[in-house]
Amino acid sequence: MNTLFIYYSHSGNGDVVAECLSEKGAEIRKVFPKKPLPKSFFWSVMTGGFLATIGHKSKLLPWETSLEGFDRIVIGSPVWNARFSCPINRLLSEIDLGGKDVAFVLYSGSGTAPKAAERIAKEYPDAKIICLKDPKKYPDELAKLQELF
Ligand SMILES: Cc1cc2nc3c(=O)[nH]c(=O)nc-3n(C[C@H](O)[C@H](O)[C@H](O)COP(=O)(O)O)c2cc1C
């Protein structure tokens, strides 16, 4: 399968997932919000957590939205307040996943993502969901990506 991994990362965990999937042959696209989170950990969690709770869609820097030529799309998001991160909320509104094999990789401090999983089950009932606990700190978590191959 031709696989495209599209993801966002604020603090590098998503980048570790991207490296791993790239080694397995996936093409990689990273999206960047026009306005990044504050640098301070406290303010990043306060700001991002609040915005994720209200379902905010962060504006993104221009990126290639065409999914042509890929059979499988894997979306990677950090978990913010148990939900998708705001850049991924925007990304999901900008692409058409119809007819694609879809999977999500969610990375978080706890390794769980209850609200994001709820949304995926509702909007993408056939999508596979892989939840990783901070893979930059716990690289063994990357073994779970094997489920995709
Ligand atoms: C705004 C914000 C909210 C977060 N909320 C959660 C959360 O609800 N549950 C959790 O387990 N981790 C939470 N985290 C931790 C991140 O999801 C986790 O560290 C993730 O691996 C970061 O991915 P990244 O380095 O690619 O940005 C939060 C982090 C931020 C910045």
C-alpha cells in the first residue's frame, strides 16, 4: 500500500513517529500552524488545552492537501485535553478521506485519547487507532506501529 503520514508535532514526539514510518516506506507530510503554541510549557498546555476543548481549528501554513496516489492515509496528532490537537482539527476539515484506508496515530503523555477516539469512532468508524505514550521518551512504544504493516 502507498502510505502517506500527515502529522503535527509541537514537541517532537510526532517527529519520532514520522521517522519510524518513513523507514517503513511511508511518505511524510508535516503541517505547521500559522501561530505556534507559546514556548513555555505551562502556557502551551493552558492555551492549547483550552483551544482543543472548544474544538478550535488552527490556521495552517500552506501545505499540499492532495491525497492523490495514496491508498492509505495515516494522521498523526498529539493529544490535547484528551482531544485532537487544533492543527489536526483544521487538517481534517481540509482533506477528503473518502475511499482511503485511514488510520490515526495519537501520541500523549498518558497513552490514551478518550475524546479523540470517540470522534474517530463517529466520523471514521473503519479507521484504525494507535495510541502511543510519549514515543520520544518511550521508543518501545513505536513497536505498536507494526499494526499498520
Ligand atoms: C496543549 C497540550 C495539552 C495536552 N493534553 C494532554 C492530555 O489531555 N492527555 C495526555 O495524556 N497528554 C496531554 N499532553 C501531552 C502531549 O499529548 C504529549 O506529550 C504528546 O506526545 C506531544 O506530542 P508532540 O511532541 O508531537 O507535540 C498535552 C500537551 C499539550 C501541549
